[in-house]
Amino acid sequence: MDHVLPRRTALLLFAIVVVSWGLNWAVTKVIVHSVFPLWATAIRTAIAAVTLLVVQLIRGEFILPRKGDWPVIMAIALLHMVAFSALVAFGLKFAPVGRSIVLGYTTPLWVVPGAALFLKEPMTRARLAGTALGLLGLVAMFNPQAVDWNDHDALLGSGLILLAALCWAANILYVRVHRWVSTPFQLTFWQTLLATCVLSILGLLFDGMPQIVWSPSLAGAFLYAGIVGTALAYWAMAMVNRSLPAATTSLGILATPVIGVVTSTLALGETIDISLLVAMTTILSGIVIGTLPPRIFSRSPRLQPSCPPPR
């Protein structure tokens, strides 16, 4: 079973996860230039499934799912691994990585009103302010001086990424109320296996058999996305969530879009305009204000107990 890591080790592992996820957006952009998005996602997920199976067998954590595990397996596999990942892959064919990753990380903004509507969680002033600030960031990103509204491909790509963010938010809302039987990490192999099957069927239906011209760079991109960006990241986050307070991971994960934007600039030659910088800063500030517990902002040590890791 997973154990609690020393704080320094957990922080280092968390930093590796954040960097690997930030880089993964640019890697996915490279992959979808050569492979249909559905097959790109299916192959990456298949590599992740094999890697997770090996890791779980080595660690003695491979299990057969119980009856109470299947709802969350299906929710995460279909909403996150299939819908989110496939929509992101499609969106990246048309939209720049920098803009896409900022849109993808609007997910917490949609979780807040969704939790109020479906889970009856209170809509506090901080959550209202954070959501409003995030929406202002979206307005800044899509203002007519920053986006060519006649570029239908770019608008389609951005719309697909926003739809992906909504699917991820729906997954988070379900996971928030799910009664866990097995641990989240124990179920990751079954989630990736189910996602691989669904994505492969969809790929066959819409694109036929994959026609891929393999090269060392494409193979390397797939291995990185499947092993580092997906499988090992899932394992690492399972360890980190048991070892660091939820507030630390909630704040730290916001570095991912920053790394993604910088990577897309350095590796892909994309430009960062002022509207993107303003939008990214505004959206991430809104997420901080709207999603973190009020006690995080308090100066009193008594109001800052260690939060249990999210499940």
C-alpha cells in the first residue's frame, strides 16, 4: 500500500508531475499533427494502461474491481480519459497550445457553480468572486482584438477545449460524492483499460484502421505521453495526495498551465500576447479565490490545520 512520503520528497515528486503535465500539452500537439486525435488518445491510453498494470503488479496493488468500484471507473474513464482527452486532442489540431491549456484549466471555474447546483454546496462570496474573475479572464481571451472571429478553425478548437473542461468538471463533481471502496490508484489500470477500449472502437468507427507513419520522434512522443504524462503521473499524484495538504496541491497544480504556455513558446514557436497573459493571470487568480478554503487566507495558525488529501 502507498505510504506517506517525507515532505521534501513529496514536493519534489509533485514538481515532477506538474512539469510533466505542462510539457504533455506540447507533446500532444506534436502527436495530433501525425495521428488522428481518437487514435492518438487511444494509443497513449493503451501505453498508460500497460505501464500501470506493470507498476501495480510490482507494488502488489493489482485488484479486481468490486461492485462499488464500477461507477467511478466508468465516470473517470468516460468523462476524463475519453471525453476530456479526446476533445483536447481534437482542439489542439486547431488551437495553439498556450490558449488551449489556459482554457483546459478553467475546469475549477465550472466545478464551483456545478457543486452549488447539483451538490447543494454553498455559493459563498469568495466563490462568486472567483467565478466572476475567471469569466472576465475568458472575456479577455476572446475579445475581438485578441481573436480573429472569422477564423472558424481556431474558434472550433477553443470551443472543443472548453467542452473538454466541462467534461472534466462533471467528472470531478461525481468523484466528490463517490463512496470509495478501493483506492483511486488501485482503479487507474481499469479506468485506462476501459478508456482504451472505448477510444479504439470510436477510432475504428470514425477513422478506420490507423495509418501511422512511425518515426523515432513520434514514438518518443507517444512513450512520453503514455508513460510519463499519464501512467507515472497518476501514480505520483496518488502518492502526493497522501503526503501533502490539499491546499498545497490545489495551488501547485496551477503552475501547470504556466509551464505549458512557456513550453509552447520555446518548443513550438508560439507567441504569447498580452491578452493571453491577462487572461491566464485573471483565470488562475479566480480559481485561487473561488476554490480554496477561506482558512487558507487566514493569518491565524489555528485556522490552518492540515487538510486531508482529496480522494
